[in-house]
Amino acid sequence: MAKVLMKGNEAMALAAIKAGLDAFYGYPITPQNELPEYLSKQMPLHGRAFVQAESEVAAINMVYGAAGAGARVMTSSSSPGIALKQEGLTYIAGAELPAVIINVMRGGPGLGGIQPSQADYKQITRGGGNGDYYLYSLAPESLQEAVDLIKESFDIADYFRNPVMIAVDGLIGQMMEPVDFEREVPKWDLKPKTWAADGNRKNRKKNIINSLYLDPNDLENHNLKLKAKYDEMRDKHQRYEMINMENAEIVIVAFGSTSRISRTAIELLKEEGINCGIIRPITIYPFPQNAFNEIPESVKNILVVEMNLGQMVDDVKLHVQGRLPVHFYGRVGGIVPEAEEISDQVKKIVGGTYE
Amino acid sequence: MINEKTIIAGFGGQGVMLMGQLLSFAATEKDINTLWFPSYGPETRGGTANCSVTISDEHVNSPVISTPDTIIIMNKPSLAKFQPKLKVNGICLVNSSLVKDEEYRDDIRVYEVDANNIAKELGNLKVANMVMLGAYLALTKVFTEDEVLGILKKKFTGSKAKLIEINKYALEAGRKAVL
């Protein structure tokens, strides 16, 4: 099928429909409004549910309910709205329900601004709400990758019975690129949702959707069961891309839009005879720690580039374990770094004048 | 071999975003890689707005264009913002109805088009953007006027179909203004 030129927010919405989205619950916020707007038109045409809730808190609890009933369900928002949804997310994770959440990040803290940002990294990768839980979190760098990952994300959520976060920035939400919607994506081995509270009581015992365990032994067992899922994510489902690593003297670590800009930066550096690689986390949770065991000996420095004041850099340091110097460059406030800014940082480090 | 990076800038309401989108649609139609990226504030009409369009045979990396090959300047504040970024020997296409008596770098190619007045003569001020786009196509030869009109025909259906003709004249008038 021919490629279609679409705005990121609309392309992500269509990808969810292609993945069999049964129900969407949301509340408006810039810069992701085209996503629910598109679904508000398209979901009824497909005989599926679209609800603009009265608030973010209502929307995420509708997601909780519909996921408990066994539906393929999604919500989307941007940073301040995702912050409001944290209570629902921890309940959904605690009750072991599948759901997909799209966060089109904007600058913070508080209401911040409406321009692109990656400042929710820590909130996303640490769970975000209360208790020991994590979200399987994917950070695409292009619209094609966003569409492919969203199509797969519903399977991932069902497989783990855990929320999946699609973490993009406002740039990916707002830009237009040609996308092929019919590309094959991996199909996960899924079991029937026999746990769902779907009203069908003919052949089974009562199903209860719950995150409350008052007996400490029960809760500990529940926590350990959840941990086993997160361990499986870490051991088997890290995703990352390593770019131009052969003979690289320095490596940039960047995700999402920032990695894409870094691709241009390494081309500029190549023209000046500097061989720079990129480690691009595709999952930001689980953090792709395996990539750091594959760094060739030629690499002498690491530069982490983010649209925040230094969040993923902590994870990089954790996994580099002091073997190499880890530097950081970030832009904030909604300002997207230019490739030249990144290549200048690399040159400073390679030249030894980095402070 | 195409690798054309363009920034189009003006007031909200001047059709700046649409100009860029038409180029990206035309590229997609021909299976050429493209990326369109808008930048504007919370306001729609009256605020400043710009979009970046990359059209390339190769994979498009950075969505942000730091050194454009061409800038299309629809109002005065946009010239101050983007002229310094234009690459040496790049094209600076200026809507001279609104941008007058400006100082230009001497290492760029400046083309002035009286786009608002040309559009008014055609009968609709709103096609000033298409006059500029016609001039852009004539200078860069990225796409033909027919290729862009083909996209418009797909977009303007029903009651909007009658607008195609004036857009066609606007593209032609833009071409004649610079050739």
C-alpha cells in the first residue's frame, strides 16, 4: 500500500484503530489534541467507543474499567494531563490490566508550555504513581516507528497484563511524514482474557478486578508476581538501536526526536573526520542496559542528549558504571536542539575542552 | 537528486502551514521522503507561525532545519528571524507587499514578489500564499505547478472545487513575478 502523509497525532490514532482499539477515553490538552479529535470522528464509524471525559482522572478510570472488562483500550494526553492520570495508572498496573497510554510530552513543571519536551522521562520510567510498578515504555523517533510500535503495543499490554506507555514529544505529535500503515508488526502469543470481568458467568467462577491486598503476605506475593513481569521485560524485551558504532571514538545516547537530530549531528561530524556513534533506546523502560555491554573499545566518551535537564543520563551512568566519562547536553522550555549544537558538544569533548 | 530544505514563515492566517503541507503532499505522491514540522504559539490568527519542510531522496533525519536552502518570508518579523539562518547563495523569497525597504545579506539571492497585491488583482487576498508558492516552484523546480494543483484538486472537493481555478492563476502569477 502507498504511504500516507499524516500528522503524527492522527497517524498514532489510526495505528490504534488498526490494532483493534475498542474504546478510547480522553480529555483535551495541547499538543496532542488531533489524536482524540481524529478518534472522535473515526471510532463511531468503526462501531467503537469514544468518550471525552469530564477530566483526566475520569478518563483514566474509564480506561481502568474498560480494561477490566477485557476491552482493548487507550487514552492519550500530554505531560500535565499524564501527571493527573498517575493514580489511575498505578491502580491499572496493580490490578494487572492491559492498556495503552500515549504521552505527547510538553515542557514543565506545572503547566509549563506547549512546545516539545522529554522532561517526563523519570516519571515514565519509574512508574509515576505510588507503589512498586513499571510501565513498558516505548519511545519512537519517527512516525513510521510510532505507528508500528502502537500497533504492537496492544499485544504487549495484553501479554504482560500491564500498561504500555508510548512516550513521544510534541514534535512527533505535530509533524507530518509519509507512513505505511500496512507494515507487518510482531504478533505476540496471547492467551484468552479469562480474567476479565466481562459479565459472562456461564462457565467460570467470579472474576474480581482489584489492587487491594490487606494481608501483608498476599501483597508481598502480589508484588513479587509483578516483579517477575518487570524482570522478564528487562531480560527479554529491551529494545535499542546502535548506529555507526564501528571505530566510534564517542557515542551519543538519545531517544525519540533527539536521537533523530543526533543522526544529522553524526553526519556533520563525519565531514570533520570525527567518528561518532549513537545508542538509541527504543524502550526507555526497560532501560536498554545490554547496549552498554556492546560498546566497542574505541569509544572514550559518552554524551547523553535530552530535551530536559538531565534525566536519562542517570540511567546511563548507572549502567556505564564509571567505565567511561558520561557527559550531558540538554535543551528545555520547548526548545528543540539543532544538530550543530549537538555536534559542537561532541567536538568540545573530543577536543578535551568540555567543562 | 533532491535535497531541499525550506522554511516558510509569516502571520497565522496567511496560509503558511498549507504551503508547506502542499509541498509534503506533492513529495508523498511521488514517493519522495518528506517531513513537515510546524511551529506556532497558542494563538492561531495573527500570531507568528512557521513551518519547516524537508524534501529528499534520502532518509530525513533532523526535523529541525538549521540551515535552510530557501526561506519564504510572508511578513516583516519573519525576515529578521530567518535571514541569518539561510545558507550562502540560498533563495530568500519575500512578500514585498508587507516587507519593504529591508536590508539583505549580500551572499543570498533575494526575490521580491508583490504577493498581496497580485492576489487582490486576482480577486482574493487569501491566495497570496499560492502566489508565493508559484514563485517558489519556478525558482526551485522541486515540483511542477500541475503536481501541486493535483494535490489541491484532491483537497478541494464539493463547494471548495470552485477555488481551484483562482489557485491555478495564483501559481502562474507567482511564476511570472520571478521569471
